[in-house]
Amino acid sequence: MYKNILVPISFEEDRDAAGAIEVARTLAAPDGKVTLIHVMEDIPGYAISYIPDNYLVESRQAIEGELRDMAAKLENGASEVITGHSGRTILDYADRNGTDCIVIASHRPGMQNLLLGSTATQVVRHANCAVHVIR
């Protein structure tokens, strides 16, 4: 059983957030903490001028609300929205916060992943704690 589980949440269609949360709930010790995080990627400078002024603030508020609602269904659940590059930011957050397990959903890899890699791959390769990948 794990004391401090981190569950990165992606709101893309092919990610199984509910499955990852359920696995985290199962793996958590009776007094274990489960933290749901979402990483908001930085928008490149060349694209930022095409985005409405309130978009980033409003989307962050919507994501924070959704994560908060998801975490409220967990005993000793927490949520946080952070900004940065997904893989590196998840790994840094886990190290800073004493995470002993990361439960991450992944899509089925395709040809694009051979060239670009994926967040789950980066987390699995570089995490300093246990990682459970959900497909």
C-alpha cells in the first residue's frame, strides 16, 4: 500500500482518468493521500496572440473545479493544477512532494509515439518511485 499517490489527469478523450483514480484508490493505504494533478502546457509565443485574453484564466478555473470535484470523491484526496511541460513537471512534482507511486493513464501507442514519445513513457523511464500505467 502506498502513502502518497500522484495521479496525473489528462482531459483528452483517449485517457482513462476514472480507471487511474480507481487504481489509486485501491493502492492507497488506509491513511494514504491521493493527489490529482493536471499540467497546463505553456502556449508558444507565436500562438498566444491568437488566443482570447480570458481563455487561459477561464480554462484554468474550469480545470481546477473539475479536479476539485474528482478529488472530493476520494478519501484524503487533493487536487492541483500546475504549469509546465507534462512529463518533466509530473516528475519534478513527484520528487518535491515525496510521492511513492504515480498512477498514470496512457493511450495505445501509435507510430507518432515512436518519433515523439509520450508523457507516460517519460514518467516510467525517469520516475524515482513506483509507476502504474493504465491503458
